[in-house]
Amino acid sequence: MSDTAVLLVVKYGYHLEYTDVHGNKRVHGIPLRQAEELVVGRSDLADIVLGHETVSRQHAGLFFANGALYVRDFGSRNGTHIGDEQLEPHQETLLKPDTCVRFGELEVTLKLSRYTPGS
């Protein structure tokens, strides 16, 4: 059984905002560019730190390409899943809006929205 979901709000081409496992809102101060990959993992060196025992130190990557968001599992021990389907390691998988992704046993709901300066 999976633990409580984490909410990620991705704003295309600008910044990444998400709520961590403790309910704290986090904002990445780096702009997301096409094909730039953010590392999701348990390590403090990850771009998105998910402090859960079933999440690998460098579990997966999130990146934008061709105006869409993708996930790639890095060959993690407990896998990355969309629904009941385990992703193949190192394969790019397109994420649709409001997709629930499971990193190990931690469910993450990805919310996609376009950022407009001044909003």
C-alpha cells in the first residue's frame, strides 16, 4: 500500500512548486527549460527531495520536451509506476495532466498548469 500523495504543481518553462511529505510548500528558484531534467530522490543532492524509505537516492527524473512533461526512472530499486504499470528503467514516459506517479511506495500527483507572469 502506498503512503500519502505529494502534490507537485509544474508551471511550464518557469518554476517548479510542490508540497513536500511534511505539507510544506517548496518552490524551486531555477527556471525549467526544455530538456532540463530534475532529479527526484531521497538524497539531499536531488532537485526534488522525497524523504521516504522506498524512494531511491536518485530515483527518477522529470523533464520538459516538446512542450510536455516526461518522467524517466533511473533504474530505482522499488520502481516508478503510473497506475498499476511499472515504468521501464531509463525510458521516457509522457505524463498527462493530473497524473498520479508512484516513486517507490510514495504516490505523487502531478498538476500541470501554464504560468503567466504576474499571476
